[in-house]
Amino acid sequence: MSQRNFIAKGAASYQVDYDGPPKDFHFLLLPNLTMLAFSAAVEPLRVANQVSGKALYRWFVMTEGGVPVRCSNGILVTPDSGLEDVPKSALAFICGGTEPKDSISPRAIQWVSRQRAFGCKVGGICTGAFALARAGLLGGRRFTLHWENQPAFAEHFIGLEPTTSLYENDGGLMTCGGGSAATDMMLDMIETDHGKDLANVVADMCIHARASNREAPQKSPLSVALGSRNRHLISALQQMNDNLETPLEMAQIAQGANISRRQLERLFRRYVAVTPAQFYLDLRISRAHALLNETALSIAEIAAATGFNSTSQLALRFRKRFGQPPGAFRKSWTIEKR
């Protein structure tokens, strides 16, 4: 593997005053990984080599058993090897994607634990944090994963709280939310290794606008998403999002936003085109949908986690939104995956 040519030809160039050994990355690809996040992590490394004309970085791909793995988009990726121990000086990233709790085998968890025990730095891309958590590596650490999978993660790993940041680097434990956040994480590392100018050149080559900092949120601010900068509306939306398990009364939300109930209704009609109550209900149903897909929680537990008094109440609302009750939805989804 080490004889591969890691320097591609290109027109752009940037002088880097470095003649040391390359930094090695080993990517463990889990089934259903997100190709966007994986490629977003690798490409900045390739571009850094290309513009500098030096092998600043090398990257290798492995899967359990050394067999091709299928991404969430259906494309097969052929690895360089099966699970192997990596050098202490290398970085190992676990690349996850959809259905994270079903994509991690005991053997993969053992491999993660072994690399960390040997002193190798490990990290997670997209939902790779599921594997890190199961290996017991996230306690007391700052970490993140894709926002879509955070509710399911919180249900699986009580006491572990991911941040909403694009990426995190806690003492060398690097995690990101997936997608282009992987590029931001790698650009931050390139800047640390070889300076801000090279990182900016790489960002330009990737036609990527760098985030202002690692704590930039994964999701667009609600004010931008809704085309509004009304602080009262944003406050109301945030209250709803933070209180799905124990829903607030509309009067409480209005009070928390420092407006009247009538003003709250007007703001939602103007900017969201639904009532506050309907918007709140949709948030809770969306959370139930995510938990049905990505956890083994019972329907009763999901109902409780999303603020419904009973499974029948959840079933009524869920059927109206998705055309079938939660039980039938989960069963059809499970059959479809086989």
C-alpha cells in the first residue's frame, strides 16, 4: 500500500517548507457509510499533496474482512485491506452513515479499542461516533456526529452528549458531523500542520467556503431557514426544539419569547404558514420517525420520548403524517432492508 503514488498532477501550486515523513490516515469504512463525508475527508489530503508537490499525507482504506463495502448511495468501495493494526503515529477514522447501530460489528469495536490502546489517535466521521461510544472512548470528551442521528445516539448512550458543532478535536479525538464538515475538520488539521495559507489554498481548490470555527452549528440557523430574523420567532422555535419530551403550552412558549399568544400565532402564520401547535406537533412526529428508524426503543418508549401520553395517541398522529401507524412503519422498513 505504501508504494501508491499519493501526489496527483495539477496546475495550481504552493510552496510548503516541509521535508518530513507523511502523516498517515487509515479509514475504516462501515456498511452504509456516507460517501460524501468520506470523500470530503480524503480530498483535502489529496489536494494538499497536489498543490505542494509533496506527500504530506497518505491514506489507506480498510473494511472488515477486506471485502468491498456498499455506501448508502449504493456504490461499492473496494478497500486496501481488512482490519489491521495501524502505526502509533497514524490517525484512524471510523466512517459511518445510515443505520449506524446496525453497521457496527463486535469485531470492529474490538479493532477500535485495540488501536486506541496501542496509542493511535482515533476519530469518527458522520456517525462514526456510534463505534467510538461502543468502544468506550467518548466519556468526558467533546464529540459530535450528524445532527440527524443525534436523537438516536442520545437514546442509546445515556450520559453522552454530542455537541452541535461541525467538528470537534478533543485532545486528538477528532469527530465531525459528516458531509462537508469533514472538509472543515481536515482543513483545520492542515492549517495546524502546515499553516493557514496552505489550508486556504486547499479550500479554494475544493471550492469550499471554510467555516468560521469548529463550533459553527451543523444546521442552518432557524432564522435563515425560515427567511426571518425575528428574535421572538427564533426563541419560540428553540423552546419547541428543546422541549419535545415534555411539550410546553403555547402560553408558556409565548411568555418565554416575550410576546403575547396572539402575536405568536401571527408570527407563525406569517413566516411558517402553519399554527404554532401544528409546527410543534410536526417536530415531535419527526423525532418519533427518527427514533423508529434508528433505535430499538419500543413504541411506548418512543411515545414517551416525544411527548405523547399513549401509543394510541402517537399512532393517530403518525398515521396522519406517514400513512401508517408506527408499528407497521417499522415492520415495513425492516422488511425493506433485508
